[in-house]
Amino acid sequence: MRTRWMLGMIVAAALAGPAAQAQETNESGIRTETQERLRSGPPKIDWFNLLGALGLLGLLGLKKEHGEDSYHPASVE
């Protein structure tokens, strides 16, 4: 019964309406910021974001290991 309801909801959502097509320019002929960015070519590397991502990866080293006396099951010898 649940699968029929889920299937019905998915079909109803898919038939609700088609996606709008993207337009090259608007009526005034002015290109949007995204269109200008795409026209300018491949993106340049943002070194500050890359350095921040590296710093976030460095935070993984601060994760503590579980001690032997902590409340975690241990293998029986």
C-alpha cells in the first residue's frame, strides 16, 4: 500500500508542470551576471577558498581517539 502511495506521489509531482526553459537574454537585451561569468571563460582559482578548505581538513586532526577506559565495548580476550 505504501509503495502505491509513494509511486502515485512521484507521478503527480512529475506531471505537475514542466521545467521552465532558460533564456539567453531578457527582453531588454542585458545579460545577467551568470551569463557574463559563463561568457568570460573558465573560472580562476580562488586561493582563499582553497586555503580555507585545507584548514577545514586540518581540523580533522583534532578529533580525539577513544581512550581505553571509556564506555565502549571491547573485544573479550
